Amino acid sequence: MGTKKITVSEVLELEPGCVLFDVRTPAEYEKGHIPGALNLPLFTNEERAVVGTTYKQVGSYDAFLQGLDYVGPRMRFFVEETKRKAPSGKVAVHCWRGGQRSSSMGWLLDLAGMDVQVLTGGYKAYRNYVLEQFAACTPPLIIVGGPTGSGKTDIIHALEKLGEQVIDLEGLAHHKGSAFGALGEEDQPSVEQFENNLFGVFRGLDHRRRIWLENESRPIGRVYIPDPFWEQMVKAPLLAVEVPLEARVKRLVDMYAGFSADELKDSFERIRKRLGGQHYNTAIEALDAGDFAEAARIALVYYDKAYNHHTLSKRISSNIFDIPAGNNDAEQTARHLIAFAEENDL
């Protein structure tokens, strides 16, 4: 039958039932992989290191033999595991650059009677494609802004329920974007995997229609919004939701009061220098007294300054629109934002 070579755009449009296998090591896969790909490593992390060392210090033939020693006893496992995970027998495979690892696995699975496709250029080609697409695709973006505690994430979710296209950056990052942002979240993906996951959502949207995103700094915890996409976000219109201070305080208390005092103190420690010693000490005292509202007010003093300096000052003022949202109801605010966008042809 023989294996078929496919491009990145083709691997992203695999027919239903066709399973994509990433044959790189577990460490390579964990650093970053194509969303939906299953890891079927030809070598373990340690074996890959040994083969690489042999290649550099002795030569390609000896490295090849070393690889055979590792892979040979597992050939049956590879076939059976692939058949178990892809019962249709339709598979696609890739390695780092579309070289020997994917070719070898493709050859084996083809011999086993499977319908095999191999990604030309491997994962490296996919990564180049992702960054190129972020730069080339410029759909109409609208940014939902507003100071900390304005309920921007809830508004994004409400917009989605109302049929709007959204990208939940904080959901993808597993982080709420502040010193307190990791509380209650899963471990963050790698920077590379965050970009891959973001692209997976981005490419699935209709780029002729507006896409809503929450206003973020470029870093969200330890991950970063890729440069080409970040540049589009900065240029996009920002609808700044205006919510009264006490409503914002209440929202923060509702979000964070369930965490332990030690966890909250650790988060305040991260902004201690920027808060200043007096404000920091007062916040810690408030936490010890169980006065979460006072602690939230102190945190907001810092975050409001940061919002005004780092967010608003970097945008064109004519592209910022203030949207009153006094009732703090996410769905009602979302409807207001949609109406504003349509009235102003955003």
C-alpha cells in the first residue's frame, strides 16, 4: 500500500476516524504537541539521548544499530497499541522534522496493513505554520476590558452563550492573569503548548466575523500570547466595562475567600514590593482578621494603577470605549456590548 506524505494543512483536516500519532519522546511531546495527537514514542527520553550521543561520538551507522536494539523488541507493541487506539486502521504519524522516526513507524504500520499518512516536515513544520497563520490571519477582534474584578471572564462566557465567537485566553492558560491567578487552576501548559491550543481554537473560528477576547497582559502567568496575535489585540477596539468598586470587591471576595489564608498571603507576597510595605502589612492583617473585603480593596489599589498604566496608556485613546455596567450582570452587560459593537460597526 505504501505511506502517503501529507502537509500541515492536511494533517489539521484529517478525516473522522483517522488518529494522529506523535512518535517523539514523552519529553518532546510534553513540551508541545499538536492538539489531539496521541504520543506513541519510538524511544524513551533516555534512549533518545543515548542514540543522539552515539550519533555524535561514533557515527550514524552505530546510532542506527543502537536504535534497532531499542525498537526491535517493541515492534509488536507499536502495532497492537496503534490498532487499539485507531481501530479503523487509518493513522497519521509525525516526528520532529519528518525524518527517520516517523518514516520508520510509518513503514511498520503500513506493513501491518494500516492506511498510513506521514506529516512532511514533522512537528517543526506545524510550529512554523502556527506562527505564520497568527501573522497572516487578521479577523476583527474586540477586547473586553475593565479593571480587576469587573467580571470580564464571565462576560466572555455570556457572549459565547449569546452566539458570539470568543477566545477564553485565561481558560486556555489555566491562569487568571494576576498574582492570584493560579489559585484553583490546573497546572499551566508550556508556552509552546499554550500557543498550539490557542491556534486550535483560533483556526476553528470564522475569521469574517468578530471575535471577542478578554483584555490581558502579554504574559498570563508563565505563558505568553504569541507576538503576531498580541499585536492584533493591542490594535483592536477595547470596550472598557465600568463596574462600581464595591461590586468589584464583592466579586473578588466571592472568587478567593474560599482559599486558605496561607495561599492568599503567598499571592500578596508576589506583589509586596509594588504594594509597598504599609499596604502589604495592612492586607496581611486583614486576612488574619478574616476581612477579605478589606484585603481585596488593598489589592485593587495596586491593580487599578497597573491597569491604567500598562493597559490604557499603550492603546490609542480613540479606540477605547467606556461601557457602564452598574448592575454587574454578565449577560446583560454582554447584550449591551453586542449592541454597542453593532451600532458602531465594530
